[in-house]
Amino acid sequence: MICVSIAHMSGLTEAIDSGAELLELRLDLIKEAPSKLFPLLPLTLASIVTCRPGVFSDDERVKLLLEGIKLGADYVDIEIETAAGDLEVLLAAARNSACKVIISYHNFLRTADKEDLESLMLACYEKGGEIAKIATMVNAPEDIRNLLSLYDLPGKKVILGMGPQGRITRVMGPYLGAEFTFASSGGGGETAPGQLSVKQLNEIYKVIDEDERIR
């Protein structure tokens, strides 16, 4: 399944028109309250609500995520670095609303070695994540191997390599057991380095599926 990550309001319309099954609402980039966004979503469209650090204060981010959870988000994505008190509040709200919890780790500079990646993924589960998400910058082929090796371990997960070299991880993820992979709505709406558009991913999967049928 492809999750289309939304960075602006126009991207929301594009994603809905694309037939997406799952949307990630990047509240830090859209800069609109969940109360303005959720009424626009079709009832059949699942959603992830997240708000990365850097734009809003921690208190503001927690309030936005709580609002998204209460309005019916299917998933909430919470950074692994989130303060214990804030994490407890968000986990409790998610439990009360039957909202699945993604605990995520991002590194925009490098990819750790295999052992450290495994420890990070375990920490995502230990902090309450039903799904562990690891997204790191790929600088060498070894980084790709280390990231994809995480699919050999138990637990629900999404593993992404950022940057041009990491694009293969976005394509391969669903075939290796990822809960979903991420794409942009297109038109310059990327929310991470190396992110493909939903159109590009669908075209790649179409070629792969056609090749499988021929075999």
C-alpha cells in the first residue's frame, strides 16, 4: 500500500484524486488545524497524523496530534525522541480512539550500522509503537543492505532510505513486508529527500506486476 504524504492543501486534493488509500497529514508543513483537514477526507480514506519538530512548540505539536487522533486518524506517528510525559498522553489518547501508533526514528545525515538499526527498531516497539518506522539517509550501498535486513526481524515496520540512493527501499518495502511505503502527491510536494511521487510508484509497480504475469 502506498501512503501519500501531504505537504500542502493542494496536495490533499491531488492525493484524493489519485485514488490513494492512505494519507499522511504533515501538520507541520500544511500548517492547518486537523479540524480543517479531516472534513475534507472521504470516509473510505485512511489517515496518518504527524507533526514533525521545528515549526511548532512541543506543546503545540501535542495538541495538534491529540486533535487529529480525536477526529478519527487511523494512525499517529510519534518521534522516538518525544518526551516521556508527552508520549504517555499521546499513547493514552490513541488507545482510547483505536488509533494505531507508529514510533519513528529519522536521521537526515547517515544510516547507522546494522546492530544500531536493530536497537533503534526495538526501542520503537518498547516505547509503545505498534509499527516501527526507520528513515535514514543512504550514502552507500551498505546502508541499503543494513536497512532492508530489518525486514528479517519480527514486528510491523516501515523502513525507508532517504536520498537518491535510498529510492530502492521505497520500491522494495511492500514486497518485503512493509506496512506501507511513502510517496509524494507530485508537483514538488516531496516531504523527504528521494521521495517518489505516487504516480511514479504506481507506474513502477505496474511494470513489476506485468513482468510477474508474463513469467
